[in-house]
Amino acid sequence: MYSSGFCVKTKEVGTDTKVFVNICHTDAIPPPKDVTDRELTEIIDSDAPGDYRIPMSIGGTPTSQRQKRGGGQGVRLSYTSHFPEESGGESNI
């Protein structure tokens, strides 16, 4: 099951077709490897980030959701529910 996050509305380049990107989270996706703020900063600043990955899922949204918003295209980007909770909101990154 997906939990609400936020939605970004944009348009397809060269057309007036609306595109909705729904950012949400779910327990069905595992959390990324646990790293400290210092390790994460080093990964971000590196020219070669190595094998650190944040698991996520990208897929379409149900037609019924797009119809409620007046048509257009929809994309759902999901990440793990555990990722934002693990930082405890104390990270400066």
C-alpha cells in the first residue's frame, strides 16, 4: 500500500499534455544501506558515488486518479517508508 507524499504537476515538452508525478512511500520497498551523515556527504561530494543506491519504484498511476485531475499522464515514484524516519529529522544534509 502506498502512503501519500506529494504531487508535482508539469507538462509534456512540445504538447499541452499534463503530467502528474506522485511521490509516495511504502513499506514494500526495503530501506537503503545505513550510512552516517559524514559517509553520505562523502558519497554525494564524490565524482564516483560507487554502489550506494536508494531503492525505489517507478510506475504509472491508475487511470481513475488521472481522470479526477482532468486527464493527462501519471507517474508514481515510490521509496521506502523507513528512509525518512531513520534520519530522525536531525540530519543537516
